Amino acid sequence: MNWASLPDEALSKFPDLPDPFEPLINLFERGGGFWVENGFIDFVEYRVRLSGWQEHIDRQPLSSLDSDYLDSLNEDQ
């Protein structure tokens, strides 16, 4: 994603969009990682098929990115 390529007018129409890179930053800050293999993005605990957005539009988010929730997941390991 290259937000710099979008004109300011386009982004100003959607002022409440979340930072699209925050989940990736959280993943790396917590020592996680991923790799791409055989048509999937593999996050060790979960795999996501590489496909168009249409295949994923009806899916519910996997979990919260709330720090307390993520901390509780780390404690369970």
C-alpha cells in the first residue's frame, strides 16, 4: 500500500480510517513473523489464502488487536 500516491482529497473523505500497518507493526514488536508459501500467508498459528478481497469480505476479524488481549495470548504460551 502506498498512501503517498493518493491525493489528499481522497484520504480526507475517510478521516477515521485506522492505520493499515498497525497490525504488522504489532506482529513484529511482539516477536512474531510470517512467510508466504504455496498460496498462503502463514502466521504459524493461522494461515490465510492469498486471493482477492472478494474471498475475504465476509470473514469476521480473527481477534482483537487490543494490547490487553494480546498480552493474555502471550501469557497462555
